[in-house]
Amino acid sequence: MASALNPDICVIGAGSGGLSVAAAAAQLGVDVVLIEKGKMGGDCLNYGCVPSKAMIAAGKRAQGMREADKYGIRPVEPKIGYGPLNDHIKGVIKAIEPNDSVERFTGLGVNVIKAEARFKDAETVQAGDHEIRARRFVVATGSSPGLPPIPGIADVPHFTNETIFSNRRKIDHLIVIGGGPIGMELAQAHRRLGSEVTVLEAFAPLAKDDPELTKVVLERVRGEGVQILDGIRIEALEGGEEDKGVRAKIGANGQTQWIEGSHLLVAAGRRANVDGLDLENAGIDYDSKGIKVNKGLKTTNKRVYAIGDVAGGLQFTHMANYHAGLVIRNALFRLPVRVNTSAFSWVTYTDPELAHVGLSEEQARKRYGKIRILRWPYAENDRAQAERLTEGFVKVVTNKRGRILGATIVGDHAGELIQMWVLAISKGLKIGAMTGIVSPYPTLSEINKRAAITYYLPSLTNPLIRKVIEFLRQFG
């Protein structure tokens, strides 16, 4: 006999977005059921953001040993223990796990059900032996790596982000399919950790970012020995000789060649996790990109919200958390909400980092026509010089009246430096607000202020201003 539950909110999926909804609702005294068939913490904790950044951190230390001579220290080639490296990655996950655990959420008052969820009808979800009839449902099931339609891909062993962080042995030659953020981050990390790496990208690497700044990243990654083959077509995949490794047949400019590697990583797109939810039973529309939602994140069933990756759009952990906040405001307080990504930011954690918020130069020109572009290089910053981190620059876009429209930074700690511009754009600030900031010296943050000051440089040669200054001089 199935048990009947009647909570205020039923959350399906215990990834970042689902956990944020469940925690906030429970702490506000709301009756919450949370359903998760897999690991608590979802993709971000177990297969994505956390393990990848742990691997990137290890690769950065290894590269620092190779490049120590620029500080007057004898460089050495690091000796990498691939078992201990994997222990480091798992240790980072384990340190964060308690925050996302069943025990923690049970302690908050959430009823956690470890089972597969499916909609029985428009008002009911079945999960194991439980039937849940909630006032509101939140689908937060995330996404999974997708396999591109390449002949032979299903027949060759391959990693995805869900499996590569379990590897405990050296990878001799990693072929990466996909030159987006995940592909480029892991390509550089594996190269720094001792692997030969080849990236295969059908279009342009890091194509969603400003090419003026991605050029800096790609030059560094190539300079470290990663082979990036872009604008190519992958015609086939097959096992290597004696069934060892993998071979990729690629075509470009009317010619074909074979690329051979020991391992394959597929990092070319993701698909929304909707299989098995029986969304049709609840009258919820979806397609290959995910569940269809309105600007308030409601599905075609007004009792059901969808948030994060499963709702399509930008696939980031912080987007799922942002969605969660909107759902709480609307579902609990009946406040009108609308998704607004004008001040949304993202970071690609290559070295150097690549961070962006707001409109790109191309987008701003299309929307506003006349704009201003402001730049300032790391090389003109004293802290950057002291730490030999002079590669990169900040690029800011304003309208002709100085309102900040967007910013992109390539360089060390770009993900931290972008925060000032996130705040500025979210508050609708003009560039003058940035020039009035007094940053401690010496810090990298001064780069942002120096870029802002360049907005006023044309005024220094304005004849009218010169005349005003000359006039005022007459009075002492």
C-alpha cells in the first residue's frame, strides 16, 4: 500500500538548484519532500564543478613547478602519482558532501526520499512506495553529457565528465571531443598532469566568449603543448590497433587524417534529464533542449516549476541557484518573478581564467549602435608584475553615456575580478562609479579601476575643458 504525502513543495532532484529550494523552504517552516534517485549534490558536486576544479588546482601546482625559474627558483618536472591525485579529487568531494547529505537535509526538516520519481498525473508524483500530492512541484533533475552523432562513438570506450574523475592511472594521449569550457579546462589540466592531449572541435574553441580574449587563453593552452584542431569534421571513431586506444578520422579542407590516442573524452554538449519522469502524464511540455518554462519558470502545468539545466538555457550551477531563489519568492510569497540574465556572469577555469558578464562587444553594437570599449592590461598593474602574472587584460563595454553594459576579463583571478562588474551592471551603474573606488595597493582589482578611468581620457584633450582650467587659473 503506497503511503500518501501532502507537502507544500515537492522537489525532484537533489542537485544545486533542488537543494537550494528544499533548504530555503524548510528553513521558512514549509513542509518539503525532496526526491533523489542518485547521489545527493548532483552533477556539480560529484561529476562537475567540484572535481574538475580540484583537478585544475593540481595541474596548476604542477605547472608552477615547471615554471619556477621566472621567480629565480630552479624548475623541476613534477612526479605525479595518479592514485594520490584521484584521492585528492575524492577528498575535496568528501569534504563538501556533508553540506548536501541526506542527514543534513533531514535535520532541516526535509523528508528525503531516495527513489526514482515519475508523474502519475497532473497533481501526483510516484516515488518508490510514496504518492506525493504537493501544492507545488519543482523539477530540478539537471542534465547529463550527450553523445554527438559520430559514427562509431557508441562502440569505443570513452570518458565523460561523469566517469573521468574516477580514473587512477596515467592517460598517455587523451583525445577530447569538444572545445567548449569543459573540454578546454580538462584538456589543459591533463596536459599539465603529464598527458599528451588533442582537442577536436567542429567550430571555434570557446566560441561563446569574445574572440579577442579567448585568443589569449588558446595561445597559452597551445603553448603548453595541447594540440587544438578546430573547424574540422569527425567522420568516424574506432578502436586502435590490437583494440588498444581509439582512432578518430577527421576531415578538413577536403582532406582526411587519423588521430590516434590512448583514451577519449567526450565533452560536446549535454541533454536535459527528463527520461522516466513521465511528464506527459502531468501535461508538461518539453523538447530536446529540456522542459519548456515561462519567464517565471512555470511549466505548462502551472503547479510545476522547472529550474536549472533541465529548463534549458544557460547551464551553470549558479543559474540553478538563481532559479531556486525565484521559485521560493513566487511559490511561498506569491511575488511576481521574471528571469533576468542581463547581469549573469560565467567563468571558464582555464589558466588564464576567462570571465564574462553582461553584453559582449558584438551584442552591444547590435543593440545600441554607438558604444565605448575600455581596456586595461595586467602588465600595467604592479601586483601582476610582482607575481609575474602579466598575461591578460580587462575589456569593458559601455553605451555612449557611460552606462556599463558588459565586461570580460582574461587573466589570473579573472573569476574574482569580474565580481565588481557584476555588481555594477546589476545595479545599473555608470562608469564613473567605478572610478571613485579606492582599491588597496597593490591589488589586481586596480586593473578594473584603471580601465574605467580610460573612459575619461578623451576629455583631457577637449579644448573647452582646457579653456575652463585656464580661466580658473586666473583666480589663483
